[in-house]
Amino acid sequence: MLKNLRTSLLLPAELAETVNAYLKSIQETIPDEPFIGKITAMLNEDLKHLNQAITAVRLNVLVDDVAVSDAIRDDIFIGFRDLVDAYKRRRDPDLQKAHKKLWNVIEKAGTTLYYLGYTDQSGKLEALFAEFDQVEYQEALTTLNILDVYSELKQAQADFTDLYDQRLSADAGLDYPTLKEAKGRIVPHVNSLLNAIAILHETEPETYAGLVEKLNVITTQVMSTARARKTRSTESAENLSV
């Protein structure tokens, strides 16, 4: 007997992985069954839509990560700017000279450059780095003992750029379906597939026994995970209500 797949308990990624495993098992076992082939063709298309929807959700998470990374580089820049600025009150000639040299570059880049958009801010920071990486400015940073903070700022900018580039790449796949739409499309076809295989197994048990066994293993594993998660969720809710 073919085990029941309760799609309502599955996370979208679990559903995608399960359908993919089903399709692989079918291809290995009964690749030439015409009616099942028509359903699997639909499921392959459904699976593309579901994976696109999952990617879109991950893109939204990436947008949040970019915002966090931008806030980090803003904070480090402000700290770096203020450290340099603090040296304008020192009386030591070497410190005053180093301060003036560095502050001129910071003013040129913009003391409030963190108010700019992502790309404009990155451009200003990269221009600042191009000057500060020169030997004379490295010496000034060393004189003020803030070379380590400058390195932190450069790393924060590099981290931001990596995340922002990932987001831009993901943006190339816009116009994705929503998870609700994608799941609503694939679930009826999964149910149709399982019902068709159940009927075929009932009419020709020996022919389809191997496939049913493979599908049952897949179903058992994913439903075990889903039920365990539901149990943990229920227990947590009960504990909170005590």
C-alpha cells in the first residue's frame, strides 16, 4: 500500500525535495509508463515554479542581510571619522599633521556619506580607500594609531559588496511566483501522481511493488521530520501557556 503524503505539514523546501525524490525514483523504475509520464512532466514544471518561489523568499532574507551589513559599515565609518576628528584638539605637531592629512580626504568623501544610497556610498568609500591605501596615508593612520579601525572599515565594505552583489544576481530572476501559488499548483499534481501509482499497483502489484517501496521510504522520512517538528511546536505552545 502506498503511504499518504500530508503536504499540509511540509515546508516548501521539504515538498520540493520530496517531489524531486519521487520523480527520480519513477525515472529509475518506470520511465516508459505513458500516463505517469504526463503527470511527471507537469510536476517538473511545478517544481521549477516552487523552487523559484523558494528562491524569492531567500532573496527577501538577503535584502534584510544587506541592510544589516550596510548598518555595520555605517557604524564603523562613523567611529572611524570621529576618531580622526578627535585628533584636531591635540597639540602634538605630528598628530595635527596626520589629522589634517586624513581629515581632508574624509571631508572630500563626505563626513555624512552614510546617508547616501548603497551604490553611491560604496563609490565614495572606494575612492577614500584608494587614497588611504597609499603609503603616506598609511603612515598617518599609524601615527594616529587607528590603522586597525581603518582595516575594519575596509572589511565591512567588502562584506557589504559581497552581499549586495549576491542580491543583484538574485534580482535577475524577478517575477517569481509566491510560495502559496507555487504550492497550490504542485500539490494537486502530487496527489494525482500518488493516486495513479496506487491504482497501477493495485492492478499490477508485482510490476509496481519496487516503486511503491521506494516512494514509501521517501514519504516515511519526510513525514517523520514533519511530525516531529509539529510535536515540538505544539509542546512549545503548551509550555508558553502554562
